[in-house]
Amino acid sequence: MADVEILDSSVHPNPEGERFVAALIDDANDGRVKLVIMFEEEGYTAVLDLDTLIEEEDISAKKHTQDGGRYDFLLRDLLWE
């Protein structure tokens, strides 16, 4: 799967809203661990660089991937099975 390893994942029922999957992935393409938040509706995926969150405590868009669509495509079937 394009050098992306799922380290852990969990479906969150979120009774007050839409359920979602939270996953930690190791992307060998850039050597970084990512936090993926994926909602059931296709195309609704957020990806944050976990290393940056921990090291810099920065959640700004400039520090995190804008490639949620790529991860949505690669991981959707695996995370929602």
C-alpha cells in the first residue's frame, strides 16, 4: 500500500455527531507519523503530522499535509472494514 503502514486505528461512534475513524499511520515516503481523522463520507479526511504536533505544538495548515485526498484514497477501505 504505497509505503503507508497503519500503526493503530479506532472507530469513534461520536453519539453527538458523525462517527469517524482516528488512525496513526507511518508514511515511509516522508518518514513521518501522521494522525488521520476520516469521516464516513468519502473525501472527508484530515491528516496532521503527529511529529509536528508533539515537537512544535503547532496545528497550523502550513505545518501539516494538505494531501487528505491521497490518504482518503489509500486508506478508506482499510480503515472502514
